[in-house]
Amino acid sequence: MYKYLLAIDESENALRAVNYMLNLAKVTKGLEIVLIHVVNFKQIISSISPFMVIPDIQAVLKEQGRKLLDERAAIFEDKGITINRILAEGDPGIEIAKYAANNDIDHIVLGTRGLSNLKGLVMGSVSHQIIHLAQCPVTLIK
């Protein structure tokens, strides 16, 4: 069985990656699809008000992540395709590559937003990081 790791966030390109995998699953037998969303508390917490309660924010972000996973998984399940869900915490690029390496993933699929801002140029994007860290093929969907 060939295992795909489909990394998602709330972007339009991530939804395109979902549709790409859905089409691939329809025409390819024997695929196992794992849907992963990574919540990066460190990045989000550094940009919020110091007066907010951090445990509450973490709970809200985890719940939003679970909801996103459920919504995207439903797209597959409505077509009779079984999908596993993973909610991870940390740096998305590192956590996605680490999950793939530790779980015998054969291929990673994710959307890319491109370099739309200075932060993307300076720090690098999640997709760029995954390309360099992953030990398996990576497909980027634009």
C-alpha cells in the first residue's frame, strides 16, 4: 500500500491539494491517505496581545485544527475514501517532515502559497522547508 501524507491549512492552495488527492484516490487503488494539520503555537502566540490567556488560545487553536481536519476529511469520506487525521503541534515544516519519516510515508502532498511577503523570502516557506527536510517525494500544488 502506498502512503500519502496530505498537509493542510486553511489556504486556497491547500484545498486544491485536497482536490488533487481526491482525484488521485479515485483512479488509484491501494492508497492510504493521512491528513495532517500542524498548529504552530509559537508563531501565533508571538503575535497576540500579552493580556490574552495562552492556555485558552491553545485550546481554541486545537479545536479549530480538529474542525479543519474534519471538514477536509469529509470531502474524502463523502466519496467513500477512508482517511486518517493527525493534529500536530510545532513548526509545520519540521513536524510534517518528521511525521513522514517516522510513519513510513511514501509521498507528501501540500499546497503552496508562493513567496507573497518579505517574511516568506527571509524565513522560507513551509513548502520550501519540507522539500529540504523530507526523505520522500514531495508534490506541491499551486
